[in-house]
Amino acid sequence: MRVYLDNSATTAVDREVLDAMMPYFTDTFGNPSSLHGYGREALAVVDQAREKIARLLNAKPTEIYFTSGGSESDNWALRGAAHTYQKQGKHIITTAIEHPAILETCKLLESEGFEVTKLPVGRDGRVSLEDLKNAVRDDTILVSVMFANNEMGAIQPIAEIGAFCREEGILFHTDAVQAAGSIKIDVQEQNIDMLSLSAHKFHGPKGVGLLYIRSGVRAGKLIYGGGQERGFRAGTTNVPAIVGMAKALEISVRDMDNDNEHIKAMRDHFIKRVLAEVPYCKLNGGMEHRLVNNANFSFDYIEGEGILIGLDLSGIAVSSGSACSSGDLEPSHVILACGATMEEAHGSIRFSFGKDNTMEQTDYAVEKLKETVTRLRSFSPLFKEIKGEDTYV
Amino acid sequence: MYNKKVLDTYANAKNTGEIENADGVGTVGNASCGDIMQISLKIEDDRIVDAKFKTFGCAAAIASSETATEMIKGKTLDEALQIKNADVVEVLEGLPPQKIHCSVLAEEAIAAAIKDYRDKQGK
């Protein structure tokens, strides 16, 4: 059996989405910037997609800018806004658990003289509004807090943060890459000034995303060149990918309640069984404000990548927060920020469910997980079985 | 990222565990770095007659432990000390660059186990 439990890494393109994209590779293939008929046809298609997406996010079409994906959108939002508003201050607030697209961009901004405060999170992986209020200074120009975390699924109090920033007159960006598809996004209601999305996280194609920029907000530009996206994002418009993203977002909003119910039932069943049947493991993050598809565990005495490969050999795809998976020596900064020890972070595994998974697959994954954990512990130098009882040495 | 040989070695490791009343035991690495490797040896007439490992670590660390313990069986202590991490990598038909340190750990664990034996003998 093959079981894909890595839906937070990427998702399969929906068949409906693929069908919607197909005509724009071969038939209506024009460049929307061209003045002739081919171009005009393609432009009309892109305009429709932009309108559809704007409607789904409760934004205006002129506030949607298409990009190559989440990382570009995050880079653009932070660098563009920081550079535009630096005369008013050079202080930026973000969190300790952001995606590298945010954290690495912040590092770059720091090297340019900006100051960055990273808010801590509780064991449940959430930032507190109190901490944000205390971190704000007279020279704070930008707050960037992810909508939901990609590793342990914590959903942040975005509407509250947005309301506070609006009151203070501070620009608010959110990386909603992991949230889109399972949480309703409404940029008006949630007081969002800038928002990043990536299509492949909600059954759209890879290589396309968007940055929402509220009208009136000046976020400059990241990519220089031609005059696409009203002069703010150069590069030939990726028509089929944009059509695919619009379709995928439409489907995800249309089916959200049903999909969430199905996914949550499997995820909850999985968490319940693992906690009951696998000794010495703990769930990272809290349960109350958690993406419905996410389960993240730390397994004591064994290392995450060893578990990942063991599951992979049984046909089960997951990801790990161990240093060995990432290629550097530090284990997951997210799991550490939630209060885990280095050992726990090294032994962390993310299972992320999707609409195409089944309960049968979920049970299969539990069984194979039990086998893998038992095997790896049988030769872990940190673990010893004494008189039939599992004991830590 | 891993080749088939590494995956097979990880999946079918048979030198796992600990030798009872081992003549030499070497443990290297630490948990906060994500790797601990322990090799225990049975030694007769200066020759390694059995070797087992216990490893906390990634698939490469486990495959390197299995390969190293397999390579030193039947070798004299001096022959075993000649085995370098590159030899382990060669038997595994290559490791990803960021995993080379796992083979270094195996070389160090062998050396530590032999040193433990020689230190005990010296007493």
C-alpha cells in the first residue's frame, strides 16, 4: 500500500484543476501582454481568474498580484514594505516559527540595518497578542505572522493581530500558504494588509502563487523587468498556472467543510491511536487551534529521519524535523520554539493528511509506525527493555 | 537521496544489539546532535570474532553502523583500525555529502571500542 501523508509539503493537482488548465498550454496560449487577438484572449482569462480569486478572498481584483509561489510572495512583501517605509522606522516584528522564506528574508533585512523581533510561541505553538503589544515600538513598520504553521499546524490569532495592527497603524502581512484550503480567508474581516498564497498547497499547480496587497499599501517591487501585474511584478504571465490556482482555490472553498470533516476524522483517529499504542511519544503543538490535517509527534529515543525512511520503505510518505532531513545540524526551529528539547526535535515527525486519504490508509500508517518505532528502539543506545518493561537508560 | 544499497542495508541490518560481556565497547556522538553510535566487540587472540551496534540516528548512521560492524568481523585489531570512513562509504556505494559524517562516526566508534579493549588489557 502507498500512503501519502505529506500533504503539507505539496498536494496532488486536482483532476478538475488540471482539466481547467489544459486549454491554456496549447490552444489559448497567447501572451496576455500582446496586443493581438491571441494576447487579448489570454488576458481575458487571466482577468477572470483574478476576479474569481479576489472574490474568494474578499479582496479587489486590483489587489491581487500573481507570483511564482509562496517564497517569492514572502520575499516581496517583507523587502518591498521594509524598503518603502524605512523612513518611518526600521523595526519589524515576526515570530520564531515562520517559514524560512520569512526568516531568511528577515536575516537579509537585518544585514541592511533593520531590527527584527521574533515573537516566542507557547507549547501550543501560538503567539500571544500580549507579547505582540509589548514588542511594538514607535519605529515598528511591519508585523508578519503566519496564518498557520506548516510543521505543527498551530493557527495564529490572525484577525486579532490584524485588528491591533490596524489600530496602531502598522502594516500587517501574513503568510497564509499553509492555511489556504482549510481555513476561510477574508482579508477585510481579518484586517490583513498583505497575504501570501501558494497554489500547490491546495491541489493547484506548483510554481504559482500570489501576493495580496491592500490598495493604498505601497510594497514596491521585487522582480524588475516588463510591466506585468500593473508594473509591480515583471515576468511573462503564467496563464495556465493562474487558471489552475483560481480553480483550485474555488474548489477548496466550495468543498472546505466536507473535506475538513473527512480529513479531521482521519487525523483525530490517527492521533488517538498513536498516543494510545506507541509508548514514549508526545504530540507537538496543541489541539484546539490546529490545522485539521496536521499531526506532529516526537518519538523518544529514536531519530526522526530514521523513522521517515523506515515508513518510506513501507510506502508511507511523511516528513521529519530532524537535522538529518534538512541537511544542517539544527533540528526543527519550530518544534524547538514550542519548548521541545533537542532530542525531541530530532525525533519529530509530521503526518499531514489530505482529502484523498482513507481511514484504511490511516490504520495502515499506525501499524507501520508501530513496527518502525519498535524496530528502531530495539537497537537505540538510549532505550533498554528490562524485564519486558520499556525503561529509559 | 539514498541509493538502494544504503536503503537495503538500513532495512536489513542484522548486527543490531549489544554483545553480552563484550571485550570492548565504544560510544561516540551525542543525542543533541542527532547521532549516537555504540559498537561492542567480542575479541579472541587479537581478532574481532563478533561485532554489534546500537545506533540513535538517521538511516545513513544505521547503514554505516551495519557496514562497519560487518567489515571488521574476522579482522585483527590492527586491520580493523585501518578501515577508514571512505571504505564504509565505498561499500555503501556512496552517501549524500551531508551524511558523510555518519561514516566518520562509524570509524570513530570502531577506534573507541578497540581503545576500550586495549585500555582494559593494559590494566
